[in-house]
Amino acid sequence: MKNPVLVALFCLIHTLISAQNPVPSKPRILISTDIGGTDPDDNQSMAHLLMYSDLFQFEGLVSSPSYGEGIKEEIFRMIDLYEKDLPKLRKHNKNMASPDYLRSVTKQGRKGNAPFSGYTTATEGSEWIIKCAKKQSEQPLWILGWGGLEDIAQALHDAPEIQHKIRIYWIGGPNKKWSANSYAYIAKNFPNLFFIEVNSSYYGFFSNNTEPDTINSSNYYDRVIKGAGHLGMDFKKYYDGEIKMGDSPSLFYMMDGNPEIPSRESWGGSFEKISYSPRTIYNQTTTLQDTVAFCSIIELHLKGPETAIPSDSVCFWMEIPYGETVQKWPGYYLGNGDYTIRYIPKKAENLQYRITSEIAEINGLEGAIVVSNLWPGKTHPTDYPLGNNWYSDKADPDLYDGKIQGAKTVLKWREVLLDDWAKRWNWLK
């Protein structure tokens, strides 16, 4: 006969583990995406989301392109493809989301990044975020950010009371670079948000540091997706079928365990608290003697003439060589001769830049800065202090994948995730 003491102890341990890491039951999610813009990985992630629609309670699909030409019609197009494949999907799972319902919660957010203030005027998307956040529910609203923060910042500005009703998992990195002003507004004014800021860990999902005989991001299309329905045919359009899906770790995170515990092992990464968001202010152009951490805020203030230019107006550009192209970033006049720009570098590098403007006193200024490979890096008096629920990529050197901080916390689960997705692709064959 079993020892009743051991049985009771086992049950107690199991209960405690379950309480700490329960599988969420259809979490309420709202996706903010720049789909249709310059980075097609959002289309890949949208295909994944739709094929797993039975796992989520959808509150919204918001087009939020801080950069590029993303529009909600691209979300509609993906839903149309899903609808064509739905009869096959429902043969295996009757709980897949209704296409008409998904269309009803698809909204257009801001097109383009916010000015220096970090917000402007309400959009259909920002108003929908507020409406969803204010719904009566025992569950919080999880906002999964695949693009810019403009609509989230606008919603918080217009209805600051929602900050206690939402949770945010945001794919930062390049999105943070394009959305610097809205990010700074949120970090400064809402430090107590529950915010998972993922600047690098997500890269682990499309790293190719795997053995040749395993499923990886380069061979998955030919091995698994090819010939699988309308979504499968469409998938080939993006990176020639090679998997990137840099936004999908936000979904993986919601599919695996208790999302209220970011430090746990999770398909979508494992994160640690950060107590500050690094921000360095310079009152002149920088040199290679200056160093900042990647994904930290560089705030450059240049002295020029006092003019009648309206405050928070674009009046100069920071030009940065990027391969064979030049990226241009807007700078703003804040009044009293203060010409200001925020820039957030997405990776470690030696950065060169040039200022162009019709304002003669600042036109032609040049600078450089060293960007280091450890986030959040050393502290500065001008950092934004954060509360107890702001998390980001783990800094443990053993969790780097090459030069990518925290990437192994996602990479370790990739084969499990791709194997599971392969079963659903097979439903479409």
C-alpha cells in the first residue's frame, strides 16, 4: 500500500508548482502590429497566430506602424487567407476563431512615429485599446507589441487609469529604434506598468546555430509548410519562406505557463527585473570617447537660434549610414534655442552621424558614439527609474547566443515549438 504521507507530500508539491505556473486559459490578448510595412516577419507571425487562434481570447488586432506603410487592410488580407483554410483547420479543432469576429476587432492605429512629446491625437487603434482595457474581466488585457508603441502611449496618455489593467510584452530592438519618443514617454510617465521589454531574446527563435539534421529556420518551409493550404502558399512570399517570425515569441510566452511570472522558463523567453531605463543626455555632438548600451536612449541637445518654429516641430535630421543607404531620423525644436533628438541604437557598433538642417548653426555637425553589447549597461543620473514590474532580457553571459543577449532563453525551445506547429501545417495538407 502507498505511504499516505508521501502521497500527501506529492500532492502538496504538485499543487504548489501548479499554482506558480498554471497553463493560462484563453488569455485576453490585443496585438499591435506594423504588418504590411518594411518587415514581412509580421505576416509570418500573423499566420502562426491565426493557426493557433483557439488558444486566445482576441480583443483586438491594431495596425500600429511607427515606420513603413503598414495598414489594417493587410490584417484583413491575412484573415481572408485564414478563412479559406478554416474548413480544414476546424476538422481538427472546432474552437478556431471566427473570421468575421477577427475582422470586427481589427483597427487602424497611428501611421508614423510620434513627435518628441511621445503622443499626438487619438486613433481608432488607441481608442480601441482603451475600450478593451476598461472591459469588466477577471483577466488583465495582454497587449503584445509587434511594432511601435505610439498607440499604446496615446491610450495611456488619454486614459492613464488603464495602466493597472494591462500587461505589455513588447518586441523592442528595431521597433524601439523607430518608436523612441513614445517609449521615452511611457518609461518616464508610467514606470509602474507591467512591462516585458524584449530587446534581443527574440532573436533566438530565428538563429541558425543548430545541428544540420534538426529543423531550423532555413529548411522548415520545404520540410513542413510547402503545399499546406492558402496560408502556406502565402508564407513563401516572406524571406522566400525562411522563418524569421521575430514577433512570435510574444505568442509563445502566452502559450506556456503563467504569464504573470516573467522570470520563469518559458517558450517566449525568461526575463529579469530592471530598475532603470538607460538615458544619456548630451548637450553637444558626441565622439568615440562616449559609450552607451544598445537599446538605450541617446538624447542629443544642440544650441541654435531662437526662432518662431512651433515647439515640437521637425526642423533637422540625423543622418546615419546604414550599409549602402542612409537612414534619416527627425529632430525637433523645443523652444529657447533647444534643438533636440532622441535616438536608440539597436545593436553594438561604432555609430557615425551627421546633422542636416536649414538652420545654419547646426547644419553639417557630425558626431560618433560607441554602442556596447550589454543592456541596460551602467547607470546615469538621467536614467528613467522603473517600478517593480518592468522586465527585460537576462544579462547572464551564458545565455547569449553569439552576440545576442538572452537569446538562448528562446532558442532552447525552438524545436519543440516548430514540431508542434508542424502538426497544424499538416492539417492543411
